Amino acid sequence: MSLLELKGVKVHFPVKKGIFFDRVVGHVYAVDGISLSVEAGQTYGLVGESGCGKTTLGRAVLRLNDITEGEVVFDGTDLASLPEEEMRRQRQRLQMVFQDPLGSLNPRQNIESILSEGMAAHGIGANQDERREKIKEILAKVGLPTNALARYPHEFSGGQRQRIGIARALVLEPDVIICDEPVSALDVSIQAQVLNLLEEIQDSMGLTYVVIAHDLAVVRHISDVIGVMYLGSLVEEAPSDLLYAEPKHPYTKALMSAVPVPDPEVEDNRERILLTGDLPSPANPPSGCRFHTRCPWKQDTLCATDRPELKDLGDGHRVACHYATEIAEGRLRRSGESVPATLPGPPSLTHEMHEMHEREEQEEQEERAVDTAQKVQKGQKGPGSGASGGDEPAPAREG
Amino acid sequence: MALLSVDELSITFTRRGQRDAKAVSGVSFDIDPGQVVGLVGESGCGKSVTSLALMGLLPDKGVRIGGTADYDGTDLLSLSKNRMRDMRGTQLAMIFQDPLSSLNPVVPIGVQVTEILKRHRGMKGEAARKEAADLLDRVGIPDPTRRLKEYPHQLSGGMRQRALIAMAVACAPRMLIADEPTTALDVTIQAQILELLKELVDQEGTGLLMITHDLGVVAGLCDKVNVLYAGRVVESAERRPLFAAPTHPYSHGLLGSIPRLDAPRGEKLNPIRGSINDNIEWADGCAFAPRCDYYTMECLTGTPQLTEPLTAGHQVRCVNPVVEGSTPNDDGDAGRAESAGEDAVGDARDGKSADIEKADTTEASS
Amino acid sequence: MSLDTKAAKIDRLAELTAKQETSTGASLWVEAYRRLRTSKMALIGAVVIGLFVVLAVVGPWVAPHDPTQMWRGEVFRNRGIFVGPRDGNWFGLDQLGRDEFSRMLVGARQTLMVGVVATLLGLTVGAILGGLSGAALTLGGNTGRKVDTVIMRVIDMMLAMPSLLLAVSIAAVLGQSLTTVMIAVGVVQIPIFARLLRGAMLAQGGADYVLAAKALGVRKRRIVFSQILPNSLSPVIVQATLCLATAIIEAAALSYLGLGNPNPATPEWGVMLAESQAFFDDAPMLAVYPAVGIIITALGFTLLGEAMREALDPKLRS
């Protein structure tokens, strides 16, 4: 049985409006029906662009966001339906590492205090001396000097702060650690240190990871299984190598072709699939396949009307695309694709132009829809920030 | 002839009662028309300060700028504020990392674009509006006439960056400086923007100074690359030789520490140890030495000079460059010093570094 | 190659990289104090306040004369003309022939007390209300939101009332005394502190480290009191220092309007200013002494407050 299993998880944030009374005028569909399972000892990578709901999903697993619908089964218990106090106790076994190493550490607590906070909350260690011993052991594990104990977060470098964040999760000896963009705030040369550290402690402590990141290269490096998210849903899931070798969903293909590789030979010769347009608003997601508004392989049937389910293609490869097999077999051609020499005869130019024109018109409509959606969103109150990757500014100070 | 030729640029921040902080020293590079030159480095290496100095955007007080930046016969660094203001926009333009904060939030995009056209190109009314729409169209913003009426917050991140690029190229500048133009954007949008920049350079023959931390972006876009560390160029080469044989231990280490999408899974990363703060003063030796896997005693005496140990045009600021056969020594880490590492270094030395070895021993015995 | 070489290498590197060790486990408070100590503004402010406090404490003992003692004869002998500065009466005599210098010295205590007590009152009540409101909202739930709404509406009502009107009505109820002035000035400050603390707590409640504490499984109550509250205090502390200055000025204003302490035995700068008004043409200096006193002390508190704001402002943190 899987250690962590998500069944149809949905997180919808209400969009409220009104001068005197808050009226719910719509929802931001941040996470819209995600099912996946994470095996013990594995690393599950969640990848997607900002606004795809990956951070919201990660927080939902820990119930830092309210779950609208669905189950989060952790070791046989459904976390989504636990009372608050029991959920709090479960958090000892499910930990999180945050993106912003400085922001996620209380600036007024020293390292010892930060690291013992969780232990005190869960009654680990009889007294502070016992806790300190444990903390020292973990500090050594994450590569921090013991004299760090009395120091404050602002006295460390970015990489060291992230080590503190990792140590904070480790002192509770959790089973699962959810790493939300663990390296994206760090400098390139430091990223590798932290990634290596994560791998080392996984081996030595038998941890299970859910790694959430926008950087496909990072996710591929560290994960056993990768799930690709787009606009609140999982579009493809496969073992890491398989996903790289045979991306099946058009979005995964585009994403992969867009990730820069630090090698001019590769960069000059690779085929790039440029997506047009922008991510639609999660408050007003497109009908049918969420990706059809930007998909270069979009077909006239199904795509705009039916939402594709994740289909198992064998070898643990799941894809949510109506035409995944057709695309894989080369039976469907991408619009704007240069014609392979093996194909007999060029396609009629007029047809292609017609197609492009149609696509543009479609896009325009979508964009207009997105604009209105964004206007609606502006009137939104409450915890809608998770929907766009949590990058909204903090609420303004009053007074 | 080079469009922009930067020679021995140095930028020092001075504060009363504090020691001068050298942000950049001795940075030189040339940019030809239609060429993309990359300035690569991590935070604090001085790459952004360099761009601000070239654009004349550094404050007058508390900053000392040395060297020259020759643009078409004029030294940008010694121009008056007024002359510089005229140069900006018409001759040089800059694209910033954060498109939202670089646009005025309360003024529609159209007004912001036409303002530039009115001021620098003397266009008026309908003509300016039409030109603005054309510009937006050129940078790939769909339905430009409608977009002109919109405010920055109504545009997505990618669209904003496009609008910013449209404003930058409004007066057909011959030189563009892009400071991390895609860092705030998603990869699929980044690919679009990079494509757009490439087109601009190819079609208009604009010179582009690309400032980034992302070696992947550099590999796809730049013709020449300058790697910066602690305010100095440590390696400078054409794109292909640099990526084929990164010779400074820093660039070498940087490339070894990036997870590559196309690398087989399970391949270990080789991080550079320590952090960016572990510098020594360049005057004391190589600033990178404390983090370097290859350093010797020689590294700690005086500033190393740029040399060309491999091929012409591939400059490296290192007395002990990473060439075939170099093996990292293990003794930088005081806590884990083992004699085995030392032997390995000794064995692997070629003729050049044998001298260093000698210097090493004399240094120790004296 | 010997081990010496390597040892030498390591030593040399250690020597070169050794920068002054600043990371000694200094908390933000300690660092803020360090910055405060080097600030000239803070120094001037502290010196002024220090002098003022010393004056307030020792004033009644060092005053050369009894502040209530009247040299009526002196005034008469001068044919109704005010007695200017002279030996023994450095600031001259006031309209009733009392020693102005002694009255200034003794009055410092009253003025300081008004400022401190009023601000303490505003700070305590305001911080309790704001803290309650912020805590209730952060702890969440319907009850929390209701508690917050009730408190904030009360605060809004207090804000809606003009401060002078409020003070006058309080004086009308409690009568004319120093206590009235202190309460009036303090009450006016309550909404300032309440809104400030609540706002700061809400802002801090959205911080990542709060989310991290929640993810750790720390109890909500502990999150509010050990994480959010300590981080929300610095704007309140700065505001308190600045409010001391305004409180002194406001108290003076109320005394000037005749709401202050009428007891001649306890002179107060604001009252002195008010009383000198009628004789401004004949003896302008009688107004100048207390006015300058008020201005300088208020300036001292403002300087210190601004310096503290700079020292505590996290945005300036390197």
C-alpha cells in the first residue's frame, strides 16, 4: 500500500465580493481533482508553472489549506477528515520544507529555539537538555556547526538557512517531507549542496519526499516519479526516466523543450515547442481539456468539450490527453511544425493558415474570458493567495 | 568595430566611516552589433551593478566608477546626466527583471509607450498611437490596439515583459541591456521571450548585453560569455569553447553543480563548497580560493591575471586552471584534511603546475 | 611534499578568510540596540530626555525657591511691571510674583508624568484591545471574527470622536484636574495603538514562518503568543516613544484650554503657558520658558522615536 495517497483532492478558494456583505461570486479552482499515490521511500516530484496549484496541493496535504473535497490518505488515515487537534499531532510525521529560507524562520528566535519548537509541541524529549542533544545530532547531519545553536537566522547565508529549515523538519523524525521549491531561492552553486543533502538524508533516514518545484531539471534529478500539473490538475505522471524519454502530454513536451540546458550543442539542435498565450486564470478555467487553449495539437473534437481523465498507458505512465497515443505514434501533427522529409508532400498551405487563424481567434476569446476572470479575482478576499503560487503581497498593515 | 567597448570598469561603493566595497573591478568586454554577450554570475558578483553603471543609473554619491565604456566614440561613464538621459532610450535601452515594478502602475501601457515616441522621436497623436500598436504587435502582443488602453496589472507577466521590450526598442536603440529578463517568468514564457530577443538581435543587428545567472539561458542565446566572481571576470570565452571546456574552477564547478534535464538519473551533482560570502580580497589572491577544489599556495599571492591557457580568445583568471588531467585536491576542507588528496594532486601535475608545486613548497618553507 | 605545506595552506587561507566575526548570536533586539547606539539622532534624543527626567526627579529639591512663594512686594515695588531675570530669580518672577525658574523645575515632573501616564494608559489599553483583536482574527473561526469585529467597531467609534471634544467631555465628567488631562490624552491614543498592533499582527500572521510553525504542529495559541506577537511589537514600541512627545504637547494644549490642574502648588508647563497668555504683551518670556521646555522635550522624544524606528525597521536589516 502507498504511504500517501491523494484521492480526488480539490481545493477551491471562494471569490468574495460586496460592500457590506460578502457574497461568494465564484471560485478559484486552485486544485481541481488530483489523485496520486506516493510509495514509502520514494521521491515524488510535482512540477508545473506558477499558478498551476502545486504549492496549494502541497499545503493541502498538511491541511495548511482547507481541502474542499477528496481524501488525503496517509498511512491508512484520511487526513482530510481528521479533527484539528489530531491533525496537529499527525504533523509530526508529515513535515514541510519551505521555499524562502529566511522568511520561513522566525527572525526573533535563535536556532535552538526554532528547532525545539516542534519537539516541544509534540512532546519529544523530556527536557531542553535532551532536546539539545537531539538537535546537535541533526545539525551535524545537515552540515551545520554546533555553535549555530545560539545564533539567529539573519546571521546565516541562504544555503545555511535552508539547512536549518531542513533540520527543523528532521528533528521530528517524520516519515514524509514535503519540499516546496526547496532550492529555487538559492544561488546555483548552493542549490546542488542542498539537493545532495536532501538525497543523503533520504538514504540515511528512509524518508519519503514530495518535491514541488517549477524547475523540471531539479525535479527530474531528485524524483523517482514525476507528476506534471497544469491549471489545477495532473496532466501526466510517469517514472522520471520514462517521462524524460517519452513525454506524452503536449504540455509536458512543451515544458521539456523550453527548459534551457547548459550545453550549446543541445541548445542549438533541439526542437522547441513554443506555446502561445498565457496560463488561463484558475478562477475561470477553460472547458474540456484545460490545456486546449494553448495546445499545439488541439483537435476539433473532444479537446474543447470533454475533460480528459488520467489514462494508464502501462509502466506507470498516466496521461490526461484524448490524443496521447495518436501524438506519440506521429499520426497527429503539431500546428506550425516543420514537415518531416519522410512525409509525402507538403500539406496545403491554405489549410494550415486557416487553422492558425482559427486558433488565434480562439485565443483571443479565451484571453477576454481570462481578463474578466481576473477582474473578478481582484475583488477577492480571504485566502485566495495560494491559488497563484502564494506570490501575492502580504496584507497591508493597517493603522 | 565594437559597438560598445568596456575597458577596465571598476565600481566602488564608498560609505563614510566604512571600508570601501569594491563591487566590480577590472571588467572589460566588447559587444559587436548583432552580438549577444553574456555576463554570468551568482548574486553579489557585480553583474547588475555593471549594467546600471553602463546605463548611468547609479547614484552620484557614494559610488566611484573607474575605467571607460566606449560607445561609438563617446565614453558613457563620463557623460553628463543630461547627455546620458538622451542616450538612454535612443541609443541604449534596458530591460529589467521585474516587469511589473518597471512599469508605471497607474498609466495605461499605450500612454507609456507613446510617451517615449513623443519624447525621443517627436511623434504626435495618431501617428504615435499607431506606431505604439505596431511596436506591441512586433513583440508579439496580440490585439495591440486593445492592449494599449490597458494598465500593467491587467497584463500577464509575459505580456508585461513584452510591453517592456516594446518600450525598450521603441527608438530602435543599437544596444540593449537585459538584466535577468526572464528570471521572474515561467519556463514556457521564458522560451517565448528569449526567442523574441534572438529575433531582435538577428533582424535589427542590435547588440545585446545579457545579464543572467542561468547558464542554460546563456548556452542558448549568447555568443560570448563572461563569468563573474566577486566582481571580476574569471573566465571569458566564446560560448562553445566555454561550455566544452570550462577552465576556471568556478565555471567548471558551476556547470558541474547544475542538474541537467538530459543527464541520466542518479548522476551525482558536484556542488561548489562553501557559500558566496566565503571570499577573500582579490588583492590577497584568488577570491575563489576558499571554495576552490584546485587551489594551491600560489593562488594566495596577488591577484591572478587573465591568461589564455588553452586557446586564443579563451581567457581564464586562474593560476591553476582546470585542464585535462587536473584532479581536485582535498585539502581545502580543514576539518577533513587527508594526506591522500595531496598525493593525488602531486601525481596529476603537468609541467605547468610543477612550477606551482615548487612555489608551493618554497612558500611553505620560507 | 610534506604535511607542513598543507597545514600552511590551510592556515594561510584561514587567515585570509578570517573576517571580523559578527555572528555572535545577537538577536534582532540586540542588533537594533547596537544600531541605536551608533545613531547621532538617538544620542541627542536620549540626552535631552535624560536631562528632562533628571530634572523631573530632582527638580523640587534643587529649586531655589518654593514655587508657591509669592514676592508680591517685589511686583508692587516695580509698579506692576514684571520682574525680569535677576540674581536669585534667574527667569524672573511671574504674574503673581513667584519664582519662574523654580516653577519650571517643579513643573517638569508634572509634565513628564502627564506624558508617561497618558501614553502608558493608551499603550496598555490599546495594545490589549489590538492584541486581542489580532489574536482572535489569527486564531480564526467565527467567534474570532466576531470578537475582532466588535473590538474594531468600538475602536472606530473612538476614532470618530474629535480628540479635543473627547477630552472636554471627559473633563466635564471628572472635573478639572491633572488626572483628567492624563485620561483624556491617553484615551485618544488607544485607537492608535490598537490599530497598529492589530495591523502588525495580521501582517505577521501571513508570514512564512507562521505557516512553518503551523506545519510543525505548534499549537495555534503558542503561534500567536510566541511567534506573531514578538514580531509585531517593534512598530508599537516606536509609536509609544513618538506618542510621548505628542502626549506632552496635547496635555499642554488641554491645560492651555483650562482643563489642567488649577492647583498652584503643582505647577505644570502647559498651565504655566496658559496663565502667561494674559500677560503676553508685558512679559513674553513667561510664555517662552514653558513653551521652549515643551518643544525641547517633545523634540527629544521624537528624535529617539525616529532613531528607534530606523534601528528596528527590518527593511534596513542587512
